[in-house]
Amino acid sequence: MHQSSFLALSHSKKLRCERFLDEMKAVVPWDAFLKEITIHYDEKRVGRKKKDALLMLKIYFLQQWYALSDPAAEEAIYDRNSFQKFLQIDLFADMVPDETTILNFRHFLETHALQKKFFTIVKDSMEEKGFILKKGTTVDATIIQAPSSTKNKDKKRDADMSSTKKHGQWYFGMKAHIGTDTDTGVVHSLETSTAKVHDKHKFALLMHGEEKAQFGDKGYYDECLKKKARTNGIYWGILDKGKRNQPLSSSQKRSNRKLSSIRSKVEFPFNVIKCQWHYTKVRYRGLVKNTLNLFTLFSLTNLYLMRKKLLFVGV
């Protein structure tokens, strides 16, 4: 009796991770995602029957939110009651997908580039609901580190990654470049590159083409881009950059402070994937797989950042 009362009490309060999973479960457009999956997710004619696509997709998302490898994901499902509730799995009646099955599903998504389609679905939904206003775009980039060691099977570093110096420190890896809606902070475009590529080389690709204003830090400052924007009647909100023997004036510094407060929302998506979901290092070799993974992360980030509004208006 005492034990039963203790168990009842322990489940009377919903845990933070359970609240998070409940919110994400409510805002993720499962039907739209599954529609894209089922086009390619045919039953095998031989071998083991494929696992339920919704179950596998949920596991894939759990891996993104909790930075889980394939073996770690399998173990976590057995270990965490919140995961079992989210997946609607009963350990006494259902069989948990093993790490190989989880790996094969990820490979299936990568083969058909479904992560990119997920991103498009979320972006279109955000635009339809008025969370992408298209008044202005704010751009930024972040470095995602990769293993620099050559102690591996190939005895060399990933050829798709490179080194770059930032604030006096060297980094090896890739860059994620994003364009966000200036008003809401929703990510509407994503580009990736090796780390040594300068941020401004991806500037044009991050625009949706209907901007009335463009914002970014001083790394994007370029006289040609500035003249082009003003010629097209677009407000130039890129921070001014000091030159050798020509420091910024007081008015330029004031302008930069004002623009910095406007462009601050572009940092929110990076904060989510790096600080909350612990995506600080690449998980695979090569740009292709890591780019697809980033499409998933930023799709889920958009849903996470807008979850309160989505729940309010009804998804």
C-alpha cells in the first residue's frame, strides 16, 4: 500500500521533459511528414517487416532533442518512462526498435532527402499562419566543430571540413548559415559550407527575395551589397565595420547598438540547437549528411520557438 501510494504521488506532477514532449507532440505536423515518408516507405518483400513509420519518426526526433546516438536511443527508450509515453510503447506488449533499425530509418530519410522536405513543410506552415512576415531577413552563421584527429580508419580528417580562425582561436569543422524572419526569428532559409567560407558569400542565398530590409553583423558588411540593396529600395541594416586607421564614428557606434538589438533574434535558433539540444559537434562525416541533419534541427527549432503561439491558435 505504501509503495502504491508512493508511485501514485511520483506521477502526480508532470515532469519538465514530459511537458516538453507533450508540447512538441502537439505542434509537429505528423500527418504532413508521414505523407512524404509513405511515398517511399514501402514494405519489404523479404526480410523483417518494417517498423511503424510514425514510431520511427518520433524516435528520430528524440535523437535530435536529446543528442542520442543510435545505441543510446535504444537504451533510453527502455530506461525513460517519458520516452515510452511519447512513443506510446508498452514494454510488456511492444518490441522496442533496436539500434540497427534506428540507423536504417535515418539512412532511409537521408536517401530521399526527406529532412529538407520537413523543413519546407514547416516553413510553408509558418508562412501560412503569419509567423513569416517577409518584411525583412536577418542573417547569421555559426561554426559547428568536427573531429580534427586523424586517428580513424582512413587516417585523415574529413575532407568536407576545414579550419578557420575566430577571435584568435582556430576551429575545424563546418558552418551553418541561416536567414530568419526579422520580426519573429523563424528560420526560412539554410545554407551550409566548410568552415573557411566567409559568411557574406552565402548572403544572397539566404534571402527569399521579398525583403524590405536586411540585417546582419559586421561580418556581412560589403560596399557592393550595400549599394545593391539601396538601389533596390531595401533598408541596409548590416552593422558598420571599422577600417584600418578609420575607426567607427560615434553615430556609427550608436547605429550599430540599435541594429544589434534588432538582429538579436537570429541568435535564438542557434541557442536552441546548441545550448538546449547540445548540437555543438557534427554527428556524421561529410557536408551532405550533416546538412540534412541541420534541416531537421531547424525545422524542430521553428516549431519549438513558436510552440506557444501554435498551441494558442490551434495547430
